[in-house]
Amino acid sequence: MFEKIEYTVKRIDGDYAYLVTKESDDEKCVARALLPAEINEGTRVDYEMLTYTIAE
């Protein structure tokens, strides 16, 4: 139910970041307040247990 999903930050537009997965080019719009502060375009993030973290 709470499986890890890997995203890449495709673009940042003001207070929102647009994320994509490897499997799909569909963009997911996420408020930057929910993401780690140090993200940039191209940063990989993991979504797990309702939390976004920078992928290692």
C-alpha cells in the first residue's frame, strides 16, 4: 500500500514542482513546501510513507 515511488523533478514553477516517473511522462504537480528545500530540476526524489526525500 505504501510502496516507494521514484520521481525526477522535471521543472520548478514558483511554489510548485512538476515530477515524473521513469515509466511515464505524465507530470505530477506537488507544492514545494512538501518537498525537501534543496531540490532542483533533475533532482531524484523518493515518495514513501507520505513523505518526499532526496534519493540516494
